[in-house]
Amino acid sequence: MDTVRKVIIFIPMSLCFLNFASWLLAAILIYCGILAGFFIPNLILGNLLGFLNTLGDNGLIGLVVIAEPFIAYYLYLLLKRRYDSIGTAEKIT
């Protein structure tokens, strides 16, 4: 029974982790692109500022998009704690 519960929790936990990891990778690539923009002219900083301005104009939806990596990370941590706690309680026989 514990195995089924672990599988059920593992699926959303892994999706939350992959979501957070993709946001983190995108943030690192954007940061590297902005740093490279000092040496090679590119439009990454202008596009990022335009994107953030558009999110600011959208109000609550913009806040949700900005907060999504944090929500995914903390949901992953919550599910990970639940996943780790399954099967650790002493069973009464």
C-alpha cells in the first residue's frame, strides 16, 4: 500500500521539480545572455524588461507568472516531505 501512495505522490512531485528546474535554467540563460550583452550587442535585456512590463500591466496574472517558480519549488518541497514520510512510521503487528 505504501508503494502505491509513493507512486501517486512521486508523479506530481517530479512534475513540480521539472517545472522549477526549467524556470531555473531559463533564468540562468537569461542572466548569461544579459552578461553577454555587454560584449556582444543583443536584445535580451530589452525583451526581458518588455516582458516584465507586460506582466505588470496584466495585474494578478502577471503576479502568478512571476511567482510560479516559487510556488512550484515550495510545492515540490511539501510533496517531498510527504513522500519521505511514507513508510517511516512504525507498524503495529
